[in-house]
Amino acid sequence: MKKTFDNLAQRGVHYFLAAMPFFHAVASDLADAKEQENAYHFIKGIYQKLYDDPGLLGLKILPDDCFPDWWTPKKEKPKLPAQIRGYIKNINIFMEQLFQIVHLGEVDGNSFILAEDSAKAGSSVKPALRKRLAAFGITADEDDGTFRFTFPTGTACGLKLLAAISAGHSERSATAIHKRPVKPFLLFSHGVFDPASPYTVEIFRGLFENTEAFDKLMGYFEKNGFIRVDHKNDFVGIKGEALSLDYVKFYGKPEGLIGFCWKTRNMSGVGLEYNELTHHCATIGIHIPFYREVLANADQMGESLRSFISGTNKCMGCGYCVQMDKTKLKPLRFVTVDGNNLCTYFTFGYTYLEFYGDMWLTDGIIELMDFVDEMFADRRVEVGASGELRIES
């Protein structure tokens, strides 16, 4: 995985290049497999051209910079998050404009025809946009209130299908797990024709070096009743479009949002996230439900699981867990496991940058998931793959 770039703009563009899964065609009368593949490579080509020349979208060239790790205080570089996310925002704006042209337009050969009253096309096709479209092989012409956007040969039908799939997925994405729908142009910008395919798994597999450990863990989740959740919608950096992959199992009714693993309440699993601000841009976090209860039952764990649990997330004596105690006499809320005082308030420590030690992390996660599933079996809530509740506790 690439960690350094020629400039900061390339770091922002890499967010999109890294988020392109392998191409998967779907059966459709709107576009055959070749037309779909043409559309996929057109989308990917936009990001590659931007990576080579960020100026095509007016992205400012600055020296490459980032935070060394996800836990580095952002106050050390206060302007950096806004700079990197500003690149991502500008690219998203352009991709949303492309999506609107394709989704609202009528296919005519290699072109999309829009009347002026279609999303106020006339006011949106300004000289700056025309110039940006031209940089990617798209021309925009006006004739008596009608706009013709001509795309590279062989891409129009595939792009039309891609936009329809992306918009339809957005309409169906608000569930018991996802309170808010994902953006209509999200799958369009990733070149995803089949939302049901494990495309986020493919993406994150390419971001970690130990693919054997990665594959074993993903296989475990697929076989043991965990629900795959793409693009969590409680994400601080880029809401609604964040690149993330969670596998979760619920022990209580879903709250409609899946956030960072360290603040998990009633679900087990893992959360893989792309952190656009850090040197190593992929992280692995563990969802541990009712964490204090889990630690309180550490004596029921096998030796290997106790070792896995007690080796990290140690209490640092920060006092956050008792900050509301006016007497200042309340003890810290740690639990001691194998001589280690473990924080029970947040689980920051269970966040990793790689699948270290061959199968150490994978095997530890699997053993922990089996333990909590047995421990909280009476609280388990079944949720369908599409996010619907099956049984409420």
C-alpha cells in the first residue's frame, strides 16, 4: 500500500483510487458486460488522470504531509484535516456533477441529452465546468435550451446503468442498521455495478499486507452470521461517503448507526476504516459488546484469549471515567486481568494497523467473537443481510 506521495493532492486522490474494487458486470438489458467495463475504466481513469495531474480539477499542489498514526492529536497539525478532506470534497462534487448528467440525461449514442429544466442544467454548465469535463474527454454543447454531453466512445450505456444502480442502492440503504441513506452517487464514484458483491472486502484486502490472515477473518464472519455493512454513516471525516467495512452481530436492537469500534455498545465484530489523514491509511478495530462485562468474566476465558485481551487497552490513569465525580474520590473504572489494569470506558487499544504476527490478530479476534457470542446468546438479535430486524429481544 502506498504511504507517501509527490504532493498532498495525490494523497487526496489516492482515497478514490484505493476505493476502486475489481470490475464485476451484472446482467442487464441497458448495457452489456463490455459497455459496463468501459464505464468502470472511465471512472477509474478519471482518478488516474487526477493523480498524475491534480490541476485538472484545480487541486492545489502542496507538499505531502499526514499524521503518523490515527491516534496523533489533530491539534498538532490543525490545518491538515481540512486540506486533505478539501481535496476529497472537491472530487466528490465533480463526481456528483457527472452522476447528475448521466442519471438525468437521455442516452443518444455516446451522448446524454438534458433539457434546460432538467436539474437546471443551463445554470450548472459554466465555463469552468466545461473545461473540467473536457479534461476527461467530455464535451458540452448547447442548442436552444438543450444540452448535449458527449462522452468517450462506448461508455454512455454502461454509465447510465451504473448511475441507475447507484441511485437505487441509495434509496434502499436506510435500514435498521443505516439510519441515513448513502449518497446517490456513491456507487457510481466507485464503479460498483453489483452492490451485493463483497466489493468493500476486495478494496480492503488490497490495503493490508497479510492477505492470508485477512481472508481467514473475512471467511469466519461470512460463515458465522455476521452482517456486512459498507460505508458506515456515523463517520467523523466524510459522512455518507466514507470508505469503511464492518462485520457486525447484534446483542440488542440496532441503534441505526455504526460508529467507531472504540465506542461500541451492543455489537461484536470488526470495523475496517480508510483514514485519509494518516501515513498508514487502513485500520482494523474490534467491536466488543458490553466490554466491562466481558472483562469481568475473564476468568472464564482460555489462556490464549486472556493473553490477547490483557495485552492492550491498559488504563493510563487519565480519569475520564470518573470526571463527573464531584468528590474526586471515586476510583478509576478499570478491571484487572492477568495483572494488567484495563480501561473499561473506551476500547481505543484494540485498533491495529496490520494483521500482525501471522495469524495472531485473526485468531484472537475469532476466539473473542466466539466467547462473547456464547456469553450474550440470550441477548442476540437477528438482523437480515439487508438490514431488517428478524427478532427483537
